Amino acid sequence: MSKIVHSSMRMAAVLGVCLSVTVGVNAQTGGPVVGPPSGALVVVGGAMRDPAILEQFVRLAGGPGSPIVVIPTAGGAETYDQSYPGLQAFRDAGVTDLVVLHTTDRDVADSEVFVSPLRRARGVWFPGGRQWRLADAYLDTEVQEALRDVLRRGGVVGGSSAGATILGSYLARGDSATNTIMMGDHVVGFGFLRDTAIDQHLLRRNRQFDLLSVIEAHPELLGIGLDEDTAIVVRGDEFEVIGRSYVAIYDHARQLDSGGRFYFLGAGDRFDLRNRRAFRFERERRPLDRVVERPW
């Protein structure tokens, strides 16, 4: 068995223990058991053609004048600097205080000089690429702790595509050889959404059935599949869907009354992450039709 697999298995075991302790403590204190205790997450399924999603991220960061850090490491280039083209969308949204942060050296990621822009950031954004690169560079480093601090002081952490999947606890499509393997040689994400596995480009790439294998193997996880130009905005133990398409929910303890193992949420729908219940707002908040408590 390779060193990478051994490392991933070891990290998964440690993460599982940490998550169970955290969930137990939060359940006793009444704090969030899945989402961040403070701050917000913006988790996007890719493409980012809908400017309203990035505008929401900027608002949650405190507005266009707030300091925002962009970490494009998932893209796989050797270097990134302030000429990174991905900054243009932020400039179009009016953002004036932008810093690009990138390394593949874990010693650098543990250095105060590297982490210092995160100390003042109100928002941090992870663009797309391959999520295992983010895990290799930043998992269990000072960067990850600084990201937690951004949330603790009421800021926002977000990402699109690979930058969305890394925010969950289980790293779906984390194999370093190919993105078609759902359970690969990297299985641990940042865990800002605890006990979750996040997939992206869901309908655009016909991936709506792919998370089933992950949830069948790990029935304690909640699967969240996001289509392109669609996001969930997470505050505590609730998220709201925004954007142009749909989010799929995979919960081993629930299914549709017809036997379907996942169901869809659209813009404006809400989800209670603690109790795993979906709600739709029409004249009033009401549970989503047809979802029944019946294990797979």
C-alpha cells in the first residue's frame, strides 16, 4: 500500500475522532454540529457565470473594500501572482483589496510570513482545479488554522468546483490520478462542513449518480451535489440555495417516496444540516414534499 494511501487513511481516522468529539461538544452547547460556529461558507458547483454568487460572497466579506485572499493552488500551475486572471471577476465586483496566495510547500504554508495575509482577510476564495492539490499543500497547516480564524471573526470562506469540495470533510474525487474516482488516495477535506461529501458540476457533467457510492460506503455522511452556477450559502447549521440550477441531497436515512435516493433543491430552498430536513418557502416555510424517513 502506498505512502499516500497510508497517510490518507491515518488522516481520515484522526479526522473521524476529531469530528465525533466536536459534534458531541457542539450538541451539548447548542452550537452548530455541521456548519461553521460563526462566519459563512459559499460553496459553488463550478462555472461561476452567475455574477450574483460572487456578489453575495463579497457582501458576506463586508463589501468591496474588505480584504480578500484568493488561493488558486488547485489549478496546478507552478506559480501564481497578482496577474492571476481569476482576479478579474473580483475586480468586476468592485473588490479593491486582493491578495493571491499560493504554495505547494507545506513548510511555507506553516510560516507566518505566508499566512499573514490571511490574518487580516475577511474573505478567502478557492477557485477550481484538483482538490487533492489543496489537501497536499494546506491540510493540517497554519493556513487551515488561519481559515478557521477567518470564520471565527465573522468572515467568509468560499470556493468553486475543487474549491467547493475541499470545504467538506470527505474529499470526493480526491484521487491524484483521475477525477473519475470518487474514493481515491486523498479522502480528507478541510471539514468546515462536518460529516459531508461535496461534489460539483453535477448535472452539466452527468454526475448526479456518482455520490451514491460514497454515501453507500459511508452512510453517516451527507452528500451534497452542486450543479454549475449554483451555490449553497451556509450559516451555522442551515444553508440556502442560490444561483441558476439545482443542488442534490444524498442522505442514507431518507429517500423519495418513490424510492429515489437523492432529491433536488432550487434557488430559495433551505436545508437544516443538523436535522437533515429540506424546506421550501412559498407563503410560509414548509417541509419539502415527498422526502420520507426511510433508510436506503
